Amino acid sequence: MVADWRQQGICKDEGDPDLFFPVGNTGIALLQIEEAKAVCRRCPVMETCGDWAMDTGQDTGVWGGLSEDERRAIKRRAARQRTAAYGKQKAGAQS
């Protein structure tokens, strides 16, 4: 159940929820991202949180120790792998 893992997240008890939603990805925002990730690394539900963010397409914020850019890179990598696998499958079917 979604609510169960969120209740276990230590981020809910951190002072400022904005820490997990930096504006941008340069300058001071990079420090904020690293601070948020440090909280995530101490969290017992970090992996579940990251999976949820990927599965539900969370575009903003730090979730499960992953920044917005990191989640986008993971999605791009997975899409390239699917495309390559499809290309190999299609080529094999034509042989």
C-alpha cells in the first residue's frame, strides 16, 4: 500500500519539504539536491520510493535518492535498450 511506505520515509520528518524540490539543477540547487540525497541514503524505504517515482513518472524533486536528471537518464537508457532489443528481434525475424 502506498501510504505504508510513505509513513516509513524519514523525509516526512525533515524540517523543510522544499529541500526535496530544488529549483533547477545548477548552483545552489546542486547543494540542495545533495542534501536531499543524504537524507534519502538514511531512509529505510529509499528503493521503494525511487521505484514509485519511476513507475508514476515523477518529473520533479528528489525521490529515492535520485534527482530529476538521474531519473530522466534512467528512462532514456531503458528506452534505448528496448529499442535495441526490438531491432535485434526484428532483424532475427527477417533472417
